[in-house]
Amino acid sequence: MRVLGLDIGGANIKAATDSAEALSIPLEIWRSPDRLIDVLVPIMDRFSQAEMLAVTMTAELADCFATKADGIDRVLRTIEVVAGKRPICVWQTSGEFVSTHEAREEPRLTAAANWHALATFVGRLSPRGASRWSMAYRCRRAARTSNVCNRVNWSTAESDALRCVP
């Protein structure tokens, strides 16, 4: 399954695929939250082969939204429009992907979860008990072999994401 990761930030919208393509598009969400769709449509066009979306966000913290829950709802409604029939899974600080419905139900776990997603991913790169030196070696080696650690193993993330498909 082809996965498109989206990080909807307050100043930039980031997208990355399971084949290591990535881009970042500036959008000051606090100035014009209604422009989010204008940024997401071309991203979805560029990555039209994506079969599933995995989402994190911090845009919901922008002061243009009354509450975190309001921001989460507005961001997710926009993503749902551009996603069409593709399943959408949202990362929470509980350490799992959930449906958009569950993400809305637990805004405290959904808000600003991007740091947790990255930390979880990096943690999974290193086997339990590996020394910090062996982890540093792996990271340096990956950086030398590719600009963007070109082959990401999404098997664990994908299986987690598949659990939230309605």
C-alpha cells in the first residue's frame, strides 16, 4: 500500500512518501487557514498514487482557531475533502494511528503529535539494547548512502495505520 505522510504545520505543510519523496510548502496558517486546501490539492495531484494518508499536525495550535479541537476539526475536514476515498489515519501521542473520528474525540492526544511520531519512528530504527554508538553509526551510514535515508521501512507504520481503516 502506498502511503503519503502529511504534517500540517503552522508555517509549512510537509509531505513525504514511502518511497522517500518529500516536499515542504510554506503556508502561514494563522494568516489564512482557508488556503490549506489550495496547498493540499497540488500535493495530492503530485502524489496521486498514494492509497492512504498518515497525518500529523501542529496547525491546530494557531491562534486563528478558537480551540485545539476546532483547529483539529478544520484541518481534518480539509484533508478529508482532498483525500477522496483514501483512508486517513492520524498519529496521536498515545503512540498509535487512529481514525479521523477518534482524532477528533481526543484532541489532547492529537494536537502537536508530530514530535512523538518522529521519536517513535527513530526509536524503531534501533533494536532494543543497541548502544547509542551503534545507533549513531547507523544514522551516519544512512545519511552517507542517501540524501534522505532513501529507503524507509514502513512495514510497522503501515500495519499500525491499517488498523484504523473503517
